[in-house]
Amino acid sequence: MKRFTLFSVFSALFLALTFAQAAEYMVDKAHSHVEFKVKHMMISNVTGEFKDFSAVIDFDDKAKKLTKLEGTVIVDSIDTGIEKRDNHLRSDDFFAAAKYPKMTFVMTGLSDDSVTGNLTIRGITKKVTFDLDFGGVATDPWGNERMGFELSGKLNRKDYGLMWNKALETGGVLVGDTVKMTIAIEAIKKK
């Protein structure tokens, strides 16, 4: 009984010290982006981005690793450069932005080269793993500590209820199922 109690105290102390090392960072949106790419007519790609996004980021300065990453994307901010297409993507055929205004990602695991977490789109949550490219830490000319990283990966849009498509006379479909995602973040340490 005593051994369990001492172990619990030491474990709690170790966890408290570990999290005390982490500092909160805020996204620098001028140097960050959330982009996607999907096949069109099976012969080319359509690219786009979400312009409105935010994240809660905790970063362990000593270990140089993320300890918390929770991101939110505002679906209505989708921009492919074509208003008619963007409105279609906001509709019930795709994102149903009026009913599901946000997409979220919550990190559940981290390795040297990947981040795993729960991605929610259209109210459907799936576990996903993104490749992680950690850019490093630097101090800007104004004395702010910055860190940067990029997440990249693929997901199947149909796993999240984005089912709309049209068959092509020549075979195949209008919109590919695989969506390539790139999330590049530069963040500033809060003072």
C-alpha cells in the first residue's frame, strides 16, 4: 500500500515537471497555411486552402517536441480560387458547412517523424497519422521565440461522408477520393 502511494506521488511529480517544461505557442497566420490537393477528372489536381484556422500548441523547449496540438479549421473559409466551386464544396454535397462549421484535429500521439490524432470532419471522427517535419526553433529580430513544423498526409474523403461524385463517360470519376493535406505552422511563444 505504501509502495503504491509513494509511486503515485513520484509519478505525479514527474508528470508535473514534464508539463512545466512546455510553453504555449500561438499560430502566426501570416507564415502558416492549411492546404489540400485532390484529383480532378483523374488527370490533374485541384488545390485549395482553408484561410481561417487556429491551434492550441504546447511545445517542450528543452526536449524540442510538441506536447499538445489541437487545431480548428473554419470550413466556410475554403478557397480554391473559384467561387462557384467553393460554394459547392460548402454545400451538403461535400462539407455541409452550415451544419458542420468546423473541422478539428486533436493530437493523441507523437514520434520523431509523425503525429497521430483524431480528425473530425462532418461530425465523423477518425484516427489519422500525419508525417511530421519539424523545422526547428529560432529567435526573430524582435526577440520572439518561434518554432515551425509541417504535417502532411493523405485521407479518404469518403471516410468523412464527402460522397458526391460524377461518373465520366471515358471511365473513372470527376473527383478523386484521396485528399493530400499539408499543414505548415509557424508559431510564436507566448510571453
